[in-house]
Amino acid sequence: AVLEAMRHPRDLHEGLIDAYQARRALDYLVGFTLSPVLWRKLPGSRSAGRVQSVALRIICEREAEIEAFKPREYWSIEAVFAAPDGSTFTARLTHLDGKKLDKFDLADEAAAKAAADKVRAGAPFKVAEVERKQVKRHPFPPFTTSTLQQEASRKLGYGASHTMRIAQRLYEGVDIDGETIGVITYMRTDGVTLAQDAIEASRKLIVEQFGKEFLPDSPRIYKSTAKNAQEAHEAIRPTDLFRRPDKIRRHLREDEAALYDLIWKRTVASQMESAELDQVAIDIASADGKTMLRTTGSVVKFAGFLSVYQEDRDDPSDGEDDSGRRLPDLKANDNVKAGEVKPEQHFTQPPPRYSEASLIKRLEELGIGRPSTYTSILSLIHI
């Protein structure tokens, strides 16, 4: 690339020059000028560089949101029903007096108790409608620096700096039967592509270990969604996918083995077939049809990549997670028997404080910093 550039010189790019000068000015104004003030006034402070100052602002703005937040009360009604086969399930009130309930319609205990009484008075209940649909969940791209740090934080409880130290050791090489071998590719990258030989190896391994039904017809090709991704390196992956985690565990320390296992699973899963789920929603209606309750659930029909890997979340949704709920086989007009009706009090929650994982994710979304800088940013602001 350097030789090619020398053979084909081009005019100077004024925009790039301006960007460089703006960064240099920020370093002079923020870093060189403000850092000595911090060192004198706040002993223990590290520095006030242009990137970590923006990260600190993001944290302060979130803290201001939390302090300004005023919780709001709301109630929900859940009822237990028995299906004709004797199995039980719970459903949540969605319509009252023929009107769809919004989140804050049951604003206090009195309203919730009145609604619960109406549900109890609505017997006998029957199934009004059963909705069934098949959905597919697709695998995640292989790891970049930021996604590795996020998942290691969620799944293993590792800080970003600890994750990168382990990854550095795995990259530089571990002793395997007297030979020093680097077991993962370069770990400072924002690229999500895999080398062709890695794709071919993963497809061969998937057929051998899981079966042909787990292999998609064609290799999966991923593109980075980061605004300023340079993609100079491929994604983080094992250098040899047939070097399975169980085979080299005895050569690795405990934290190295855990991180290697995570990288191996994510890489293999990224080339596997999508998972198929059956989603079911059942509406339960009162005798007069004015009171409605709904229950939802899903069943994994074909595990696909989920048999190897499932990504964790920073902030689970406010709603109930029904992904594993099994529902009875009901049809429209089936009678169901109402049991306990329970009002539940809730309060809205402020946005959560940033964890290392969620802050890295936010920085990446905003195009702040580079894969090699996330660890130093976090260490400097002491999150």
C-alpha cells in the first residue's frame, strides 16, 4: 500500500489536514493546559485528554439524568389460568371495559384493585385468539475489540484492561507441548471479516461437530456498523479453529481458557445456521368480551447457532422475558379456568449507570476512540 501510494501521489486533502489541526488544538487546549491544573487541584487525577474528557462528559450527563429522574408509579394485573389439560399459565391484563390499557392507566392501588375485581367477575373465560408465527434469529459477527470487552464483562466479569491483558498473552503465544503458539489473531481491531481459510475451517468443523443441518448454504459475510471503522485487521478469532477449547485447556490459565472458549464459540457460531423459534401469543377473553388478558411464549424449534453461543445484554428489557416459557396447546374458544388474580405495583426506573461494557458500546456508537484506546480511557476515568 505504501509503494502504491508513492507511485500515485495525490493532492493534499484539506479536510484531513483541518481535522489533524483540530485534534492538535484540542490536545493543547484540553490536554496540555488542563491536565497540570488537575494534577495540582485534584491529587490522583491522571490527565484530561480530548477522548477521555468526552467519555467523562457522557458519564456526567447520565448521572444528571439519574439525579433528575422522578419515579412514576403504575400497576399491572396478572391472573393464573388452568388449561383443559390441567396445566397452568399466567396472563397479563391488556383490555378493561373494552378499552386497551396503557402503561400508566392503572396509576394507583385503588385502580388496580378495582381492575382485579372486574377480572374476577369476568368468569367464565375462554381463548379468544391464538397467534403463532415462526421467527429467525441470526448469529452475531465475530469479535472486535469492543465487543470482546463487552461480552467478557457480561459473561466473565472481566474488566476491559484485564480482558486485553489475557488477549495479549493468547496472541503472543502460550506454551503448548514445548512450542510457543499464538492461539488467537490480533486483538486490537474494529473489523468483523474473517480470512477465507478461517471461514473454510469453520464450515468444515461445523459439519463434523454439529451436522450438515447447522451449516448455511453459503458463508456468512459481515460488515462493520461502526461509523469510523478502519477494518485494518480481521476479527478476533482462534488461529486454528480445530484447536478446540477442551483440547488446550490444560495449557492455559483459568482466565485464559475462559476467554479463549468465548472467542472460539463466537467465531464458530458466526458461521452457523440461524435459529428458528415458534412464538405464540394467546388472548383470553371474559364472558362479555370486555376484559382481555394476554400471555406470550416461544419455543426453540431449531437451535442453530444458539446451540453454541448466545449473546448477553447490558440492560434487560423492562418487559418480562418469555423466551423460555412453554404454553399449553390451546385453540380458539377453549375454556380456561381463572385462578388467583394478583395486582402488582411497579415504579419506572432511571437509566442505569454505565458499566465498562455499556460505556464502550456507547463510545463505539458515537465514533469516539479507537479499539486500542478503550482500555486506557476506562483506566483514566476510573469507571
